[in-house]
Amino acid sequence: KTGNMMFDGRGLFVPQGLIESLLQTKSPTHVSMLLPKRDRSAEAKTELARISKGTLQIIDWVDDSRDMLEMQRVRRTALNILVGMLFLMSSMAIANTVLMAAHERVREVGTLRAMGLSQSGVLRLFLLEGCMLGTVAGAIGACLGGGFAWYLSQNPMDLQAMSGDKIAEGGIQISSYLYGSFSLELVITPLLISIAVALVASVYPARVASLMEPADAVRAD
């Protein structure tokens, strides 16, 4: 055993002499090729087919992993839908929070308006509050998510230990160790999106607060 389920679950290592005796040939029956970039597999497949003039059966990683790639596509679509629902829920929560803050501070808004604060000034105040909510929440999420992604990039998950030989028996060609992917772009982009969502969700409550009449707001209970 090599310790890698990709090999141990799909083949048996025996002396070369026994192989030649069983297959009655000294020529290889299979050749594996590792390309510098996997995106060039289609190009390499076409070139190999041209060179061999159709005498070889050529299978690239896309053909060999088509079912797994389709599962990944479905999983990514489901994840995008889930993320969209979470963004919608968070934007509604922020809008509700800012709207409640506007209604609870009617007298304060009226006092500020009476002291000369313009409608645009009130609008900016409540937009700033919503933006701060999104920034704080996004920063916490970015730190937690980015920290976990960085940890997985340095400490891979051992799939062999987690699943035993079940994955190998299924014939899926994957490494025994699964590393995470960490990049600042994956940390900063969600943070900016959370701030933008919070800002958009705060527009209506801020508009409601800015349209309050100073006299009515001061007299409010």
C-alpha cells in the first residue's frame, strides 16, 4: 500500500515480471500524463488523438470525473441560493433594525431637525448607522471565515482517516488530503458585499426618518 487511497483503492502492486507473464506483453497498457495546467487537457487530448491516429483510447480528467463535476456544479448552485437567502435575511434584519431605531428616536430626530439639521443630514446619520452594522457584522464574519480557511490551507483534512476506504472503493480519483484555499480576495469581497447590502437595506428606513416634520417629531410620544 502507498497510503494514498487514489492508488490503493484502484490497483494492486506486483513485480513487473509477473505483469509481463500475465499480460503476455512487455509494452505498457496504460499511460498517465500529468500536464502543467489541467485546463489544457482538451488541447492535449486532441493532440494525442491526432498523433495516435485513433488507435488509443484517451480519457482526460474531465471525462473521468464528469459525474463528480456535475455533483460539484449542483452543490455550488445550491450554495449560491443559500448565500442569496442569507443576504436577503440579513438585509431585512438590518432594515428592520434601522427602521425601529428611526421610530424609537422620533423626538431626537425632531430636536435635531429643529436645531437646523437638514433632511440629508438625517438621511446620512441613519445610513451611517446601517453601514456600521454591516461593517461590524461583515468584519466578524470575514475574520472567522478567513481564519478557518487559512487554518485548512495549512492543516489539510485527512479524507482517508475520515472515510476509510469508502471513497476509494467508489473509484473517485481524489487526493487523500483536502486543503483549503485562502486568499485576501475571498476575505475582502464578502466584507464589501456585506457593507453594500447593509447600506442598501438602510435606504428606506433612513428616508422615512429624514421625511419627519420637526414639529410633529418633537410632539411625538
